[in-house]
Amino acid sequence: MIFSAVVSAIAVAILIYPLWVQWQRDRIRTKPCPRQWLHIIESNLAIYRDLDLAQQKQLQGYIQVFLREKQFIGCLGLQVTEEMRVTIAAIACLLLFGDHKTYFPNLRSILIYPHAYIVNEMVMSDRYIVEERRVARLGESWTQDQLILSWEQIQQDLRNWQDGHNVILHEFAHQLDQEDGRAEGVPILPRTLDYALWAKVMSSDYLQLCDQVEHQQKTIIDSYGATNPAEFFAVATETFFEKPRQLYQKHSCLYELLQRYYRLDPRQWHQFKE
């Protein structure tokens, strides 16, 4: 009897917990955003004023939940400030408008380095010999628990919103991709039917980029996207938010696919109309 009662209690808890989490998130989202946070968002997020009032309110809610649930850790002596936390949250939460209300569920901790950091990486040479090399990185997304960012790179990205490079957008796009435990350039989509179109458009534009890079042609999407399909999705996301009009002109199907996925149309934002 006792065992049966314990099992029943656990089963009820499992059913109730997701509802409790959702209730908590809904409650946090409806709270007024602190004035100091709004000042940081308005100062550091170039496109914030281009969002309509409803979208601004949505973003404020996403940011508050994000900051409540994620831990920020400074590395190499870096002291994490409120500006760092709010800035990272604001840009990352742009990716949540597409009804991705799981808030990057695999992510627990965001590690912030003051600048590029060095890691040991195993690479295979031309002769199939595995070598260990020390390489500098600006960001990294892990399938479980952690994401790493360089604050110096973030500051550079803030000053150059339309250059097509944004380490926060890039690494958090990886988080969306990795939500199912794999990094393949295919995030979780709303409907089963959506996967066929996603595969068709992404594959076509990825192969096109690979061909352009091989022939040393100029590309709107950064050449790093030709590394593999996972990197292509992350780089395409950067381009979508930072060079929307150019992306639409050269890759209209890809742009429309990302527009449906993220439920935003950056082409309509004022700074991109000039």
C-alpha cells in the first residue's frame, strides 16, 4: 500500500510539475520590467525600437523568465554585471517569438569570458593523423547544460548590428537546434509536415553556399555556414536578423522559411529600410 501511494504521488507530481512551471513563467512574464533593465535593452539592442509595443512587451516577459532560470558565470576573473545579463538575455530571447516557449531547456549556465578563449581541439590532418591544437574561440554551445560567450565579441556585435555577425544569435540558434539532443541544423518544428519543406530549402541553400565558397564567390551568408548543416542554420539565423533584405534578395525561400519559424520579419524594421 505504501509503495503504491508513493508511486501515485510521483505520477501526480510528474503531471503537475509542467503546469506549475508554466504558471510560474506566465506570472513572471506579466510583471513590469525593471526600469534599469529597460534602459539596458533600449541602449544595447539596436532593433528594440523597431518592434511594435506588443512585441516589446513580449520580449520583456521572455527576458524576465530567462534571467530567472539561467545562471551566469564570469570566467578568468570577469565580474558579471547586470548589463551583461540583460544584454545577453535580450538578444537570445529574440529567438523565442516563434512560440519556442521552452526557454532553451537544455541550458542551465552561461559562461562569459572577457575575450576570446583558448581550447584544445582534436583535428584530423590530411594524412588521417589526429592532432591536438590550441584554438581561440568566441563562443560555443553545448548539447547539455552550458553555453560560452566572449563579452568582447558581444560588445563588437552591438556596435555593428548589420554586419551579419552576432555570437549570441549564433550560439542560441545552436541551442534551438540541439534541443532534441542532436546538432543537425534541424530544430524542433511545430508540425511533422514542416520537416520536409525545411529539409528541401535548407539543403538547397546549404549546397549553394558550399559551391560558392568552393569557387571563392562572394556570399551574403558567411562562409563559415558551409562547415556543416548545423553551422549553416546558426549562420543563416545571424544573417536573417542582421541582413534581412540582402538575404531575401539572394535566398528568398530561406528567408521565408526562417520568417515562419521565428515569426518575425526584420525587413520591416526601420534601420533596414534605409
